[in-house]
Amino acid sequence: MEENKVSSTTIGLAFVVVILAGLSTGIGAAAVFFPRLVRLASRRVLASALGISAGVMTYVSFVEIFIKSVDSFEEHLESRIEDEDQRSGMANLYATLSFFVGVAFNAFSDWLVRRLSNEQLHENGNSNIDPTVPRHQMLATGTSNDEGDVVVPHCIGCADDPVGELKEWQRRAEEELDGRRGKATVMLSPEEVSNGSSEVNKEQEDYDETRGNVVEDGTATKELREKRKLVRMGLQTAVAIALHNFPEGLATFVAFLDEPSIGIAFAIAIAIHNIPEGFCVSLPVYYATGNRPKAFLWGIFSGVTEPIGALIGWLFFRNGLNLVLYGVMFGIVAGMMVMISLRELLPTAFRYDPKDTIVTNSLIFGMAIMSLSLVLFRVI
């Protein structure tokens, strides 16, 4: 049959799985409330998480998703091409073309996202950017210029120097913990309390300045400044995050419609790499603004855009699973997922682990987990 109607229950479950995978960024974003976790963050743990995720995505894209694209085209061509070899060749051709359409689309969206991100760093003719501040420090602290404009990174792999970012976050977390300990251990005399001039308060104020949380004269001025920052960077950041994350939601949704086990496996892989992504999106916002709830919400937002991809998938398949459309979508999804693995996850993992003490092993481990899961799903 050329079309199969998808049940509303399956569609609803597919949306739930995509949303849960997207919300996993909140686990990483919650680090803004626990500076001890930031201080203890391990490069090897981040590298292994990215490697496992890349292994799962790459394996399932080639072994399952691309093959499903070929099978869909071949089934569609059964009544049109009698010769089996010719039919198989044409099906592979169409699937391959669809695959590289996905590759090209991902490359274009990545270019567009980076262009939007660069506009955040270089708007107003570069007049406000401090050339003495390294780019990784701008992104790590969420500020790009002397006015304290906030820059929200859109992904874990968008930094030029993720190791430098991690060290900067750990340094600031250590400062924050030291500040808390100092405030807790120093006893205030009655005179200091009455005069409001304790050294502890002065040290805390100095610490707030280093964190980018300088209190200005008058709340109205501060509120106006915050609104100006958000208006300037909000739309660009929202578009960048949505463009970056919606392919993952689309892939999970389409995979779940065909075979829930594969969709769940995709969702798990995406959730694994969404945790450090939420970590990397929320911390710069926190160190730029000193606002933990705002930073946490930005981390959540980086993942909740994935249902946009699921919505696009639903628009294509709401009337049924057409074999041609199915083949095209699976080919595109396979290409996008491979590009995310090769262009974002693995390069970032190797930056955290340049001597490859764990990345390759994690990649193979992810493939092994995926292959075992697929076997068990079919046997049980």
C-alpha cells in the first residue's frame, strides 16, 4: 500500500518522547544552582557522553534509518520497474540523494546559526567588542563587550575553545564557593552591623562585580538595560537554537512513527548529549547576569525547540505514511544525524579529550549499545 494511516496514539507518544528528550537539557542547566557540580565537571565525562551519543546516532543512521529509506523507495518502485537489480539501484540512488540533501541542509543551517551567533558578537560595527578578551572567554562568561551584552550559546559544539570555557566556568564556580565560605565564617561585630560597613559585605560586592552582577544606581536603569540586552539578542538566539535543534526532534519523531524502539533509542542518544548542552548554554548566561532562574530557563529553552522538528514531521505525515515521502524523510534524517555526529559531537569530544583516551572507545560503546538494543527489541 502507498499509504498507511498513523494512529493518534502513536503520534501523541512520538511527541511525548521528543519533548522528554528535549527537556533533558534541564538536567545540565540545573548546574547553575550547584556550583560544586560545575567545579567537579570532568572533561572525560563530557567527552564520553558526546562519544556515546555520536556512536548511537551514526550507527542507527546507517544501519537502520538509511536502509529504511532504501526499502521504502524499493517498495514504491515494485509496480513500476520489473527488473530487480534496476529497481534496487534506483532505490539506492534516491535514498543516497535524500541522504545528501540532509547533509546539505544541516550544513546550511549550521552556517546560518554561526552567522547569527557572529552577529551577536560583532553587531554595531564591532564598536563595543573588547579585542583583548578571548572569544572562548566571551562565550564562557556570556558577555561580549564593555556594556555587558549577553551572548547565549546555541549548542555544546559552537565554542572555539570548549576546554577554555570549562576552565573558566570552574574558576568562577571556585570563586563563588570561596565567597560563600568567606561570608559564612566571618563573624560580624555589633558596630559593623550597625554601620553597615563590614569587610564581608565589601568582599561580596567585589565578588559580584567579578561575576558580572554589578548593582547599578536605581532599579529603573538596571531594568531598562536588561530589556535592551534581551531585545537585541533574544530573536537571534531563539532562531539559532531552533535551527540547531529541530533536526533532532524531526529525526526522533519520524523514527518513532515507523518503529517506536528506534525512536526511543534516538531519543536516548539525543538526551545524553542534551545534558551537557544544557550545561553549556545555561552557565554563560548565569555568569553574565548572576540570575540563576533566567540561566536555567535558557538551558531548558535550548531543548524545548526540538518539538518544532516533531511538528514539521507531523505536518508531512498527518495524512498517512506515503512511501515516497517516507523514503525521502528517512534519507534526509540519516544525513542530518550523521552530520550532527561528525561535525558537532565528535569534534567537541576530541577537544575535551585531545589524546583520545576515551572518545573512540565511547563511540564504539555507543554503537554496541545501539546494536544490542535493536536486537533485543526484535527478539523480546
